[in-house]
Amino acid sequence: MNEKCVLDENKICNNCGECDECDLTPGKKCDNCGKCIGLDADSRAIEIEDVILKN
């Protein structure tokens, strides 16, 4: 089955790459820098609540 486009639910994905484009610099591939969402300390940390050890 074909995947749906993540940007347009009425479209089948045709691997156009539009979903990988940088929101701040059109034409540039997203490198996950986080500038578009204003990364701060809260979103850069993961709180570990429990550790499960396997024997």
C-alpha cells in the first residue's frame, strides 16, 4: 500500500522531498538544528524515570 503524504493527507507520497525542506531556509534540506522550534533546555533533556535491567 502506498504511503500518504505527511503534508497533504489527500496526496500519495511521491518522494518529492518537500517534507524534508527547512522551514527557515527554503531549498535547504532540514538538518534538525531546531531553530524553527526554538529549542531550549526543556526540549533538549529527557527525564529518566526508571531503569530496567535484563539478566
